[in-house]
Amino acid sequence: MKLEAVIAARLKEAREASGMSQQALGVAVGIEEETAKVRIHQYEHGKHAPPFQMLERLAKELNRPLAWFVCPSDEQELHLSLSAIPSNTRAVVLNSLLESLKNRPPKST
């Protein structure tokens, strides 16, 4: 998957999760009101990729780490999330997660 497509999909996912419209998000990150909706639409559909500084503003507004926008898979997103946990508590969180996975019922096929 191309980087532009990953950014486009992640941006749309984050914006929809936030409940913001394309217009509102665009204005919130400093795009002129007259073109805000169109620009965000273009970013979300991969027609144009946001410049790095714009991507930083989008990440901040959508409360997501910048690196999340370039993670093409859930596994990479999980790794990114785990790496954000302070090192002194990471082992506790990982052990708890592993225990939860061990104790879940087996999948039925």
C-alpha cells in the first residue's frame, strides 16, 4: 500500500472517530474556511498528501500520534501504542495483556 493511501485512510478514520466534519477539521488546523472541506476531502481520498507540517497539525487536532498516520497495519499500530507506554510500566501491561489472551475461550470454527 502506498504511503499516501495509508495517510488518507488513517486521516479519514481519525476524523470520523472524532465526530468532526471535514469542514470543521480543516478550519481547526488553519485551512481557510472557503477551502477547508475540499482540502480535507482531497487528503482523505489520496488526491493530495498533506505536507508534513499539516500532518503534524492534523495529528494534534485529532489527538493521535504523528506516526499513527503512517502505520499501514493494526500490528504496527499495536507496536506503536505499546512503545508509547512508559518503560517502567510496559512489562506490567504486556503481562496483563498476555494473561487476558491465555484466558479467553477458544475460537469456534
